[in-house]
Amino acid sequence: MIQSKITLPEELQRFNPVTVLGAGTIGVSWTALFLAYGLTVRVNDPRPDVKEVVLNGIDQIKPTIKALGLPTEGLTNRLEIEPDLDRALQGAAVIQENGPERLEFKQELFSKIEKVVSKDTLLLSSSSGIPSSEIAKGMKNPGRLLIGHPFNPPHLVPLVEVVPGEHTKDQTV
């Protein structure tokens, strides 16, 4: 039986809300999965058609989420599309970055992120080949950044590589 209202499990409360940066295949999949578990999700991507891309992607993913036994009714009720990066970051408990695999891009982005979010915000990159220690160079607080690289797609394969950097704190992992 699908619930009409998704209740956020207590163990996930500390990760709410999530900001997903990047609305490509991985970002949309993360978004759908986070929503299915009851989290509020803000998506930020510079593309002009981001809302259409995210909503269409979630519609395509919904049958799989339902087949996995996760609720789909009202799935997008906690979805926000926020084109302004600073506003998308405000109040986020978790940032899941899914941008281009370019070191300079990620370094610049996480330096910006760090200036806006709380000191307790968990910072994750879905980078598949750039070490978090490299991404964190230039950050003032690199201890809360780690790689959260999903097996693809995240909503279907429940495995995530959690890779700390040399400065990542144990509590972050």
C-alpha cells in the first residue's frame, strides 16, 4: 500500500533538506531517491530547462521506485527547483554535487559552497575519478567533504562508494 503522505524516518532527519547540484542523469536519480525516502530536495543546475528535465526524469524513474517498494504518491511535493546557487544552498543539511568531472570546476564550486552553508553541512561529490583531497584544496574546512559516488543509477543500485580525503573527519564518514 502506497502512503499518501511520506513520513521522514527519524534516522534521516539530520540529512534534511538536501541540495542536489547538477540535473544530469545522476543528479535526477539522486533527487528521485531522496524524495522517495521523504527528504526535501532542492535542485540547482544552470540549464534553462532544468525544471522540465527533472520532472520528466522523475516521471521516468517513478515506476522503478514503486517496484522497489518505495512510495511515489506526492513524490514531487517536496521538490524545489532553485536556479540561484546561494538560495539553493541556504539551510541545506547535505549537498550532493553532480557537476562536470573537472577539478577546477569542483574546487571553485566547493569554495563557493563552503561560504554559504552551515559548518555542519555534509558535502558530497559524486566524482568518479577526482579524489576529494584534490577537490578540497583551497577549502577552509575540508573535513566535511567526501566522495559519495553512486553505482549507477543511484535509485536502482543501492551502493555508494564513500571515499574520504586526507582531511575528512571520521564523523563525516
